[in-house]
Amino acid sequence: MSVLAALVRAYDRLPDAPPFGYSAEKIAAVLALHPDGSVAGLHDLRGGTAKKPTPAVLMVPQAVKRTAGIAPNFLWDKTAYTLGVTAGEGKRTAEEHATFAARHREWLDSTQDEGLQALLRFLDRWAPDRFVWDDGLRDQNIVFALETDRMAGVMLHDRPAARELWAAVQGARGGAGAVCLVTGHHAPVARLHPAIKGVWGAQTAGASLVSFNLDAFESYGHEQGDNAPVSDQAAFAYGAALNAFLAKGSGHRVQIGDASTVFWAEAPEAVASVAEGVFAAMFDALPDGAADDDARREIEMKLDLIRQGRPLTEVDPALEPGTRFTVLGLAPNAARLSVRFMVQDSFDEIARCYRQWQQDIRVEPGPRNGPASLFRQLCELAVQGKMDNLPPRLGGDMMRAILTGGHYPLTVLSTALTRIRADGRIDAIRTGLMKAVLVRNFRQEVPVALDPEFDNKGYQLGRMFAVYEQIQRAALGDVNAGVRDKYYGAASATPRKVFAMLDRGAMAHLSKLGKKKPGHEVNLTKTLRAIMDRLSPADAPFPQTLAAQDQALFALGYHHQHSEFFRKKTDDEDQA
């Protein structure tokens, strides 16, 4: 199923789907009118605090798509159009207001409705210099209402006559008829597709998922939407569904790098809400109401059952096997949106892929705060831990690999190695990511926990480097710049240049340590000799260089051995 077809089907299941031709918009105020067109008052609809007021969200006639031209909305708009006032210089504000008045005189010419007639009278007598209200309302969206209807919450666009006129205006705007590529029905074709808002990094006014704004994109003499005939109704439906999913707090989106990811289940509401909540928790986006500790524990319990491979009905009785699930990743591309990935599969398969991903990244000891979400993992690959600094496409490519079971992006390996050299932090998250690439992409067997018998020169050299560091720490205590701070990058890439020097230093430190703690000196010497015995004689004993895969195993070996030194021993181990 195509992206648009899936979104149109999702629109049919939205519990609060806007009717065709309407959209939810942020409205700051309502201008109340008397029947003679005089102003009864401008009433602020905003909530929130005085420092950060929040506009109300009202269902209004769908907004027009503006590019560089002047185009008014039907019965509502920002103050530059409706009142001719703006907070800035407003070089074309007068023209915008004049166009708003002229188009409404054209649209409402034949109406006898009292409210719509009041708006026409208002436009005839209004002058921008009469604006005497809060300057904070300038450039905000406003709607109109009769004063007698305002207290009941009825706006002009809610009146039956206004709805009939809006349907007629939409019909007049409809393009030539053609077979819709989404529904297969013959219907008027959408000339311009709806603006999609809420995609991270895209224009705040919205960007197009489908557009033809250059001659190079057009063919066979078709213009704009005729190049990909999608009916007005289908275009509205997919735009409404996607905007609803991308809205803040919708419970249908997560941010994965630069890919704004939306998801939904094709199932009854009770089943869909559970599946969507579990999926959001998989990628560190807790559903509404999950801020308290009890809710978090419940979510973690469900994820733990999935990681164990338990049937979905054990995870939650509401989860039905075979529930169809869709995940869509979007990223900005100039004035348009690009589809980074789209995955449609059963929720059973999504859960299986999640479980496999968790197995791929698992190392012992694991992250300090429990299994790491994808967001935390990607932050470990970004400069200064900021998602804005993540390499382009990496987040989307990683998400696609997780959901499809495909190869992880090789950029993960090189980026993790670069970050380790830059800041010297070797932890379970970074080593787990590199382990995942080795296991899935290169079909390589990699130990989860410390394995002294794992025959890989990179892994054993990483263990040896951790032993050298521990010898220095035992002999000298904490120093300002230790072995890892000075030599890790060179040791992991060109061991032969570094390890001979480290070995000489370790012998001196061991001699000093033997005078203070002879038992500790003996244990460290035995560990060092055991590691040396695992290295191949062909490496003589240290190889000239290590490939990227061996450097990843170097980091893993270091993490395992370093953690072993700080692991709490059992009573039996202490006695031994």
C-alpha cells in the first residue's frame, strides 16, 4: 500500500477527524459584530500564561496554501488580512486586507444570512486605525461571530449558511476530473496538495509531501497536481491524518535523528491505542499519563516481556496477533518533505524486530540506567550529545534497519569510533552499537560478556589496554592524564607503535606495586600473561594496524575487562 493510501485509510479511523474542507488552526481571538457591522469587541481566546499565551485550536475552513502570492482564508485569517494591521512594517498589508474584503464580497454576494451580512457591513466601514486592542494580538489568527452567538461559542463559519457557501467555494476551486491514484474513483483533482506541519527542520508554515513547483518536475503538458492525479478529498484526507499524527502530544510520533516518525495501527481503538503506546515506549516516547513511576514500571515490564520473546497476548491481553502497523519517517527537503522510510507489517513482526535489535546491542555490563532507547543511542553518536549534530540520515537509516531486520548503517561503526577517540568515553551504549553492526552486517560472533578465550587480536588487545590502565591506577592512584587519556586512539588504531612502550611502563609500575600489594601485583601479572598467550605469534606480538572491525572489538574488550576490575565479587570469589 502506498504512503497516501495508508494515510487516507488512517483518516477514516481518526476519532476526531476534521470534516472534508476543514482544519484545526490556532485562533487567538474572536471579533464580535453587531448586525449592522459595528464592532462589539475583540475577545481574547488565548490561554496559558501572560508571558507565553497559547492560542485556542478551532475547527475552521481549511487554510489556503500560500507561497508568494496573496490569498485570504474563508471567514478567518491573521490580522493583516482581516483587519489590515500588523506588528511589522507591513509593506503589503493594505493589499492583503483589500484582497480579503474583495474576495469575501465576491463569495458572500448572494447571501441573506444575518451573520454573513454583518461581516460585509463590517468590511465596508472598517479602517485599520480603529484597532485599539492588545498589540499582542497583531499578526494572530482571528475569527468572526455575531455578538448574540459568541457567548454560545458559535462563530460565523459555524453557521449553516456559511457551511453551504464554503462547500460551493470548494467546488468552484476543484480542478478537472480524473481517476484518483489513491481511491480509484473519478473526481476533481487537487491542484495543490495540503501543507504538512510539525516535521522537524521543515518550514513552520508547512511543507508539501507532493508538489510540482518547477517545470522540470512536470511532464506531458500537465501542470501542478495533474502530474499525479489525486482527488481533492483524498488529498485532504491524507493531509488531515498526517497533520494529526505530527501534532504535539498526539501519541503518534517520535523524533529519530532528523526523521520525524509517525506510526499508527489499523485496528479497533482499544487495540490500536495499546499497540501504539507500546511502540512509542520502544523508542523512548512515553504515552500520555505515563509520567508517574507506576506507569513507567508497567511500560518497562511490557518491554521486558517483548525482549524475552513472550507472546503479545502475555504482554497485554488487548494486543491482537496480526494487528497491521505502519511506521512512516519524514525529513525536510527544501520546501518539500522526503520519505526516509515506510514500514508496514504486523505488530508481531515489529515486536520481533525490536527484540532482535535489543539482542544485537546487548553487552554485559549494560547501560547504567537499564536498556538504552534509540534516542539515547543516537545521542552517543552525536557531537556533544546533541541530536542536532547527528550525521544526516543516520537516524532514519538506523530506524529502517531496526524495523525491517536489514543491515545497520556502517556509519554507526565509524561514528562511534570517532566519538570514542574524541572524548575517550567507552561505555555499554557505544560498544553495543558497534557489536550490533558486527553481528548483523558481518555475521561475526561477538561475546556479550567478558570472554578470555575469544580469539580476536582486537578484543584481546583491548583487554590488555584495560590491564595496563589498571596497573597504572593501582601503582599511582588517580592521575590527571592516564593511559586511556593519552594513548587510547593510537593504541586501538596502530598497536605496535604504542603497546611496546605501555608494556615497559607497566613493568615499572608492577615493580612498585609488588612492594605495597604483592597479591594484587601477582593477579595483574597473571592476567597480562594470559592475554599475551592468546595473541597470535604472527602479530609479533602486536599488529601494525587494526581494521575498523577490530577497533570495535578493541573497544568491546576494553569495556569488558575494565568493568571486570570494578565488578563486585561474590564471597566465594573473594575467598579464592
